[in-house]
Amino acid sequence: MADTLASTLLLPMLGHDPIAKGVPVAHVSLLTTAYLAAIAALLIPAGRLADRFGRRAVLAVGLAAFAVGALTMAFGSTWALLLAGRLAQGVGAALMLPSALGLLLGGVGEQQSRGAVALWGAATGIGGLTMQAVGGVMLEEFGWRMLCLPIGMTALAMLLLVPLLPRSRAEHRVGLDLIGMALMASAVAALVLVITCGSSWGWTSPSTAVAVAVSLAGAGLMASRSRRRPGSVLDGPLWRCRDFGWGAWSSLLYGLVAFTILVLGPMVLREAGMSPSGAGLVLAPMSAAVTLISPLAAWLTRRLGTSWAVYAGALLSAIGCLALVISGMSPLGGMAALVIMGAGFGILTTAATISGTLAVDPHRYGEAVGTITTARILGAAIGPAIALAYLTNATTPSANRPYEVLLACMTTIVLLAGCALARAVRQNHAGKSANKDTDLAVATARPEDIALLREALLRQRARFEAMASAAEDELAVLTDPRRVRSTTSDARTSLPLGGPA
């Protein structure tokens, strides 16, 4: 997250650097969108690789690729090298995210899993807060390359600590759909490329048409393959889990809104004449709110359910967007709006992740995390790309464009809040109906049926007690051969296991 926000801070300054001379503004933003597109395209395959070959090994490869990409950004002398370094960071981040969270969830018990996801969300806020607090100062004092160097060195230092982590992989053998992975990567990359470069290419140009065709063909073939081939990159059983699909949908809309605001915020503030350090400090309260509220989100999901938690987070986020528009981005009003928005984002992303990951079997954590994060990063790649394309459109008055983008973000998050509210109400109604059906069945049951059921359950309990006693005797004989097996247990184990059920 620190690296993602670093790219948003350096983007306005990089446009005036000699290394980007002659590069269109929309193409300069490729350093952000290409990075997010690489993550979105490779996260699901990375989750499969982590479950197949071990999460620790995949995490090590991801950290190495991430470090090489960051150092290439820090020392690269051409635009092509910068873009290649950014893509390498995207590949590394895609390998790191599912393997790291898979290791985290695999290392704690079921009771601690919600708290672990909450701490994961809090770490996201800490990374953003750190970069916003010190990134602007480093940018002013040392230049934009200094933002990349510490990140690359930190990744190298973490790589040295990987051998201390436990080995972890799925208990069941996970298949690799290499063709599906390639189709997904090409479809996502082509989609982001169209959104980012379509305005400079021309929306009716051959390049745009080819990219659209590649994206549609890749998505269609991938969907067809997932229906025909078990274990494909879009696993059907995984998506048939309602909580998992709900988590993915919520993460997608969260990424569309949150990353659009994070990417465009520094640019708007810089255009208003604010320094990079000032812009970072203005946006820091939002990351601080994410950090502080994420542990509370785990408690909310436990008490209210994920649907009500997503509704609360989306509602707070929408109120924050509206307050930001009303305040006109004034210092005091804007800061209060960003705190409200950050609190909503913290609840929303934590609840969506909990819904999507904890609904699947533990041996598929890597794949589930990869898919949920793919949805979020896909939104993070598409949202800023659409917003940047709209902001560079000369037909709209420049003074109104940022507010219109904020209103679009608010509309999107209100849509998510409405879906969450409808889902929560439907789940409550279904729960009450089930309780009524159970009470009705008990109330209308005949006394003789209840007596027969009670006798059958008592017989089953007696058989299970006998089996447990026999197992204890066998274990005692194995550990101490001098002991004699209980004849009572032998008699009990001779009981038939049949009978009325």
C-alpha cells in the first residue's frame, strides 16, 4: 500500500521530469494503472501457485521481483525501464499478496481468523499513513526516485527473513490452468490499456479495436473454459459459494471508489497549489482512520454479520464523499470528510475480505485471497483509469471535473450500500422463517414420534460411548502391554451399529 500511494504522489512530478518528455499525460499514468493491472491479472494464478508450491516459496519470489522492480524505478534512465520496473513490481505484488495472507490465516486458529484479517486491513492503513506522512517531504527534499529506493531495500530486507516463516501449502493437490491464466492476464491487461490509452489512441482507432477484441475474446474463452474444465482459473465451486461471491463484488466496488480517490487526491491538491508534503498530510487522516477502524470491523462482522458490516462501511464512505463535495475541499471540512471516508473504507474492505476468505476451506485460502484481492485491484485499475481519462477530456470545464468524479464515486458506493442492506434484510427474514418452521415442526409433532426419536438418540449415544470406551482401552493396551483389555469394552464393541434412526 505504501508503494501504491508513492506512485500517486510522484505521478504529478514525474510528468515534468525530462525522462517523461514527449510522453502523453494519459501514458504517464500507466505507471499506476499498469502496476495495478499486473496485480489484477496475476493474483488468481498467484494464489493457485501459492497453494500448489508453497506460500513461503511464492512469497520469496514475489519479494525478489518487487525489490528488483523498485530498484529499477530508482535507478532507471529511460521511460521504458521505468515502465518495465513498474510491471515487475506489479508481478511481485501479485505473488506476495495471496501467499502472505494465506500464511497469516493458516497460522492462526479459526477463532482468531477475523482478528487476523482485521490486522491485515490495519497494516494497509499503516502503509498508506507512513507514505502520506513522510513521502511528500522526501519528494520535495530528494526527488521522486527517493520514494522507490527505500521500498526496494525494505523488500530485500524482508526477503532475508522469509526462511524463518513456516512451510505452508494446500493439503490437496491444486491444479494449474496455464491456458486460463494466460487468457485472464490478456483480458485484464487489454481492458486497462483501452481505458488508459483509448483517448490518446482514438476510441475508433484500430489499436483500440484490437485491444477491445482481445479483452472480450479472453474473457469469453476464460468463462467458457471454466464451465467445461474442472479446476480452471475461475473455479466454479468457489464462485457458487454465496459469501465468497458477495465478498468479491464488494471488493470490486470498494476498489473502484477508494483507489480513484487515492490516485486523484494528490493530483487535485497539487493543481490547487499545494506542495507534495502538504498533499500527503491532508490525505493522511483517511489512512489513519482505516488503521484505527479495521479491528472494530472484525467485531462488527462477528456481531452483525458481513452484510450489515458492508452496509455500515459503504454508508460511512458515501457520507464522507458527500461531505467532501459539500465542504469544497476546505482544510477543516475536507479533513473531517476524509476521516469519515477512511472509517467507512476500513470497515468495508475488512468485512469484504472476511466474507470472501473465511467462507472457503482453509486449504484454498491462497486461491480465495487471490480472487478477492483481484476483484479489489481490478476496480483499483479501472476506476482511476476512467477518472483520469475523464479529467483529461477537454470538453468538460476543468473546475467541475473533480467534484463530478467524487459524485460518481458516491453513487457507486451508495449502490453497494443498497445491495448490502437488501442482502442483510433477506438473510434476517430467512433466519426468522427457518426458526418459525422449526418451532412449527416441534409444535405439530405427535408425542409417539418424539418418544421414538428420543429412544433412537439414546441408543446412538450408548453406542458412541461404548466405542469411545473401547478406543480408550485399546490405546491403553498399546501404550502399556501389561494391561489387560476390558471385557466390558469387548462386550460393548459387539453392539450392533444398526437400528432405527
